[in-house]
Amino acid sequence: MKQPVEHPLRHRLFNETHTRPYAEIGVPVQVSHMVFLTGELSPNTATEHLAILAEQYGVVPPLEGATHYAANFGSFSLKWDRHTEFSSYTFFTEKDCEEPFSNPAINELPGEWLGGLEGELLVAQHVEIIASEAGDLTRSKLLEFFREESLVGSYVGGTAAKAWTDFRLQKDGFSRLLVQDERLTPQQTSRFVQHFLEMECYRILAMLGFPLVEKYGRKITEMGASLANLTRQMTIAETLEEERELLEELTALEADVEMVIAATSYRFGATKAYKTIVFDRVRRLREHRIEGAQMLSRYLERRFQPAMSACESVSKRLENLSSRVSRASQILMARVDVGLVSQNRDLLHSMDRRASIQLRLQETIEGLSIAAISYYIVGLVGYLVKALKAAGVPLNGDLAVGGSIPFVLLGVWWGVRRIKKRLIRNQDSL
């Protein structure tokens, strides 16, 4: 059977949803997660560094140009993903530890290799999942790992586990998340770990937009005040020169607004997308309240959502300011155009009046020219008559010269008129 022609990306698109499968994770498990902003780094930089680690442990390295990689290195497992602007490294170990966070997964990695990771570290988090047999976690026990004023906790997966964190960096530069398993399956454990890590990763990535609020918020307010001032001046401007000066100022203000938009649009757009992912991951946790503890989602609503609202507010203010500046420029441009049309109309009227005067002068000069030329031609006729009389031709000189005057005037007038028509015809053909 002859197969239809396939789209060249069909198989790649079809398999994209299977490229990053969840791995089964047992309990207890220690997870160390690191996210690096990579920016303009070569896509192969990370794979080359991973290949060095793989060679040390005799593990198959990642393919050149790969965007994800997962492997078991014996004492630990590694999962790496490359995204548009960041790369994430997740390390897993399954060890029985006396105390949570006493021996994180990252301790299994060679220090020299960790120090060679490229990019700027943005997110670092330890996740520890302990079995229910470890005993109930009392508040005093939790305060050994977290700060009391920001401690939050929830049931996740319905009531399949308890999760605790304080959203703070510890002395080692990592934040902490402690999960006590009640009845999680290995697949659920893997999914929840992924949700927790993505929630923290995208929360911090979304917060990258907040410094722009502080950087450009005052500037946007000042530009709005400048626009209001220019708009007021537009209503009292009387001369075309004043309107032109206002238009120049508006154009400069519009350029400033577009510069700020260019500097913030990507980051604010990314912040909006990352915020959506964060709250999606929170929803997927299926939280329930632990009596006496603040839920993770409530903490994010109180501490994270205001920053996101500020970013959205500044982004909308910029869009509105750009639209207002554009409308003011159009209005002022229309006024300048009307002024120019009026000025051009007056100029054309003046030119028309001058042309009319010049035409009259030209006609006067033309009449004088006919008279002057006729005078000289009649003079020549007089000389001709005298010459004929001297030659013996019986002529009345005065009568001959006087009689030639009408014919000379008519001939000169006809000749000048013909030349004038020819010049006008040649000009029209250009």
C-alpha cells in the first residue's frame, strides 16, 4: 500500500510528549536541583561538560546538541534539561539518613565538576522525601530545618503526603523542601518531585521581572506626567512653530517609551508565562490544609502574586502609555498638517497673485517689444526706400514708409504670437 506524504516534523512532534518521562522514585530519596541561566552560551557547552562526568563513571554520554539527558551513575542519578534561557540539573540519591538534609544528593558529585558548570546559578533546592515510618514531624522538629515565621505546609496528593518548606535559602545556598510520604506510589513520588522542582524554578524565573518594576516604574510615571503636560500645551499652542516644537518633544517621548518597551517586553512576557506554570503546578499538587499550618498556595498568593501583579501593572501601563503617546502624536500631526495646508494655500494664493502681475507686465512688455521691433523694421524699410529712389525707382518715400507700418506691426505681432505658442507647447510636453 502506498503511504501518503508525511510532514517532515510529524514524528518529532508526535514523540515530543515522550521525551521527558517521569522516572520512578523510591522512598527515602534525596534530590538536589540547580538551575543556571545560560543566556548566550553554546548549546553544546552543557553536553560537553556532562560528557566529562559520564566518562569518569563509565556511563553513556549525551548526544551532541541534545536538549535533555538522564543517566544512572551508580551512587546517584542525574537528569538534565536545556530550555530557552536556562539549564536545569537534578541529582537523585536513595539513602537512609539519620536526619533530613544531613547528606544531600549533591554531596555525591565531584566538587571540581560541579564548580565547572557553566551559567549563572539562579535556583538551588534540596528536596528530601522520608517514609512515614520515620515518625510524625512535630513543629519543634520542623523548626530544626526551617524558619518559624515563614514555615508553610500542606497535604499533597489529597492526603498521600505532607510537604513542608519556608521558601528561604539556607547557609549552603539551597532552599529546602521536606516531604513525608504517607501512601505515594513511585510514579506519584516522581510526579510530585517534578511539580515541586518546577514550582520553585519557575517561581524564581518569574521574579526576574520584578527588578524591572523597580527600575522603570518611576521612569514610566515621569513619562506619563510629561505626556499630560504636552497634551495641555497642545490645547494652547497657537502658532505652527509651537506645534512643531511640541511634535518634536512628543516624538522624543515616544522613542523613550519604545526603548523601555524593548527593554522589558521579553522579560514581562516570560514572567507572565512562568507565573501561569507556577500556579498550574500548585494546582496539580492537590493541596489540603494541615491544621495550624499555612498552605503553600496561600503563601504564594500573599508573597508571590503581588510581585506578579506589579509586573503585569507596569507592562499594561507601558502599553497604555505607548497608545496615548501615539494618539497624541497623530492629533498633533493632524494639526500641523492642517496648519501647513493653510500656509501652503496662502503661499499659492500669493504666488497666483504674483503670476497674474507678472503676466500683465509680460503682456505690457510684449506690446512694447512689438512696437520697438516694428520701429526698427520700419526704419529698415525707410533705408530700403531711399536706396531704391537713389537707384532711379520713382517712389514717394514718405508714403511708402508710412504705408508699410500697418503691415510691419501685423507681421511682428503674428511672429511674436507664433513664437510664444511654440514655447508654451514645448514646455507642456516636458
